[in-house]
Amino acid sequence: MAGTVAEGSAPTLPEGRYGTGRQKTSRRWRRWLFLAIALLVSGTIAYVAYLNLGNVPIDAERIAFAAKPGNAMEITLNVTRDDDSRPGVCIVRVRDRAGAESGRKELLVPAGAKHNRMSTIVKSIGEPVTADVFGCSYAVPRYLSTP
């Protein structure tokens, strides 16, 4: 039969009618670029997670708390730190029945031992029901440090 296309061969298109054919370009560089971007983003996420979730240099754990008369509460905590030659500060707070913070106190942790057990009394604006440690740091405010 004349004018039929043989099996496996592509039909010839009229010249200039459909534009130039698509050239097969290598898409391998796009894959490498995507891989490089993915590695960069995942590496950045891992670094930020390490900074935020890694070991803290100074940490406190609440051991006990007890209500005191006059809307106050005593809190006992264990402070652990990696550098016992530097003083630190821990912020402790009390909460009322609704869970709102009703009192806060900064507690100076003097240089000395790697593990310290400390107690303090925190006054509240209402009746406190619990006490906890907000956080600790080596950045001791000037007004809190001893001369």
C-alpha cells in the first residue's frame, strides 16, 4: 500500500508547519541541583535542631514545692551545670488555679559545685497551686550578682 507508514517509523511532518522539534536535553543537572538544595535545607534544619534541642549548659529540676502562708510557695530544685566556676541564674515561678503565672523570682546560683540543691520562697498575687522552673542561664543580671 502506498502512503502508509511502516510500523516503528515516525511519520514525516510538513516542514515549518509545527515548529522545530523538541530536542532531548539532559535533565541530569536538574536532578543534581535538586539533590544539592535538599541536602542544604536538611543540613540547616539539623543544625538548628541541634542548637535548640541539644544539651543545655545549665539546667534545673523541681524536686518539691509547698504552700506557705500569705500567698507564697516554697520551691526546692536541683541545679546541674557543665561549668561550676561560673555563677548562674534560674527563674522560678508559681501559678494560680487557672494556670496563669502569678509570681516569679530570679534565683542566683553561686559558683562552686556542679550540682546544687536550692530552696526559695516565691510570693504570689493570688493563691498559688503549683511552682515550677521557667529556665536557667549563665547570663546573670548585674543587679542579681554579688559584689
